[in-house]
Amino acid sequence: MRISIKLIAISGAAVLALLLAVVSAYTVDEGQRGVILRNGALSGQAGPGMHFKIPVIDAVEKISTRTKSRTYNQVLAYSRDQQPAALELSVTYRLPADKVVEIYTQFGGEEGLVTRVLDRRVLDEVKNVFGQFNAVTAIQDRARLVMEMTDSLRGAVDAPIIILSLQLENIDFSDIYEQSIEQRMLAEVEVQKVRQNAVREEETAKITVTKAKADAEAQLAMARATAEAARLLGEAEASAIRAKGAALRANPSLVALISAERWDGKLPTTMVPGGAMPFVNVK
């Protein structure tokens, strides 16, 4: 009987110990941090893995440190030229792992931080920055608008939260104003086309003028070359004639020799009365 009571006691103690182990064990996932509270007071921080707590006395509040995105729909804002627009945007953020204790003590967790700080700052800064842009500029220079919104939001949020990016999904103006913007943009495109055509025609004209000048210069150069060649040929022929005349004057018998060399030995078939008879001096 005593043995049975002892076994029952041991078994009960074992079961109780097992229950206590099960109740006191807890895990923190990767991408989370745990804030440990002992009797409601801050006791420490737990990282990813398995941990143990004192049942009833200790409590663990888990805070996510993963990257998250928060969406904002139908945010009413006015452009600098007083055009109303409904904005759709989202903000990507994460909580720093080394600030979870501060987040819990100041805001009670992620939701308190987001609703009390992030949501308010997003609405304020987005409206302020959008109000610095004309409606047309907000559409045409959307990248700069998003960049300035992101920078303004990061500067305004003074809390343990990291703003990774801001995405502006849509800008919805009134239908009438969107039609006027579209017509204006089409008109600007047409003006740009006209300017481009004018520039292209101007370049084509310049090319044509340049080619014409080049052709004219080439023709002028050819004419000058031809004239120069003719002048040189004339000078050469004149020089040859002068040389030949000088040679004939220096040697009169050369004329008779040339005449004899060129005579074919035939007498003229027709004689002019009183004309001279050709002859060859053979002395």
C-alpha cells in the first residue's frame, strides 16, 4: 500500500512537472522579438528560439519585425492649383529589432505605433507635398512627387519605425479635369512634334545647302583646273612655236629640209598662171 502511494505521488509529481514545463515553454519565431513582463513590469527581451517563463508570473508579448505594407485609400488632397484628387498609396515599413522594448513601453505594440504615429504622419505629409505640385506636374513628374513624399514622411516620423518606401498607386482627379489634362497633354505632344519637324527640316536644309556649296566649290575647282590646264597648254604651245621659229631663223636651210621631207614627189596637177614651180635644191 505504501509503495502504491509512493508511486502515485511520484507519478503525480512527474505529471505536474511536465505540465509546468509545457506551460512555461514558449517559442519566438524568426522575424519576431518577445518582450518579457514579470508581474506586469518589463523584465527583458527574447530573441528567436525556445525559452522558458515562470507560469502565472511571467508573460511574453511578441512583436513582429518583418517587412509590412499599409494601404491608404481615398486620401483627399488638393494640388497647388486647387484641383481635388483622391490618392491611393501604400507605405512599406518594418520595426527595428533592437527597439521592440521601446515600442511596447511607449505604444503598447505595433498597432499602437502605426495608428498613433504612422497613419497621422502619412496623411499629413502626403497632403502637404501634393499641395506643392500643380495637377499636371503631379502626373507628368510622378517619380519626383513620390520621392518628395517619401523623404518628407521619413523626416516627420520621430518614432522607432523604419520607412522603407512609399508607393503612389493612383491619382484620381475629376473626370472633367482629367479630360482637360489629356487634351492639354495631347496639344503639348503636337507642339513638340511640330518643333521636332521644324528642327528636322532645318537640319535637312542645312545639309542641302552644305551639299550645294560643296558641289559648287567642286565645279569651281574643276573649272579653275581646266582653265589652268588650258593656260599651261597654251603657254607650252606658244613656247614650242617660239622655239621652232627661233630654230628656223637660226638655220634657214632647215625650211627647205622640212619641205623636202614633207613633199611626196608629185607635182601639182593644176598650175596657177604666173605661179612658181616647186623645186628642190640638191646642191
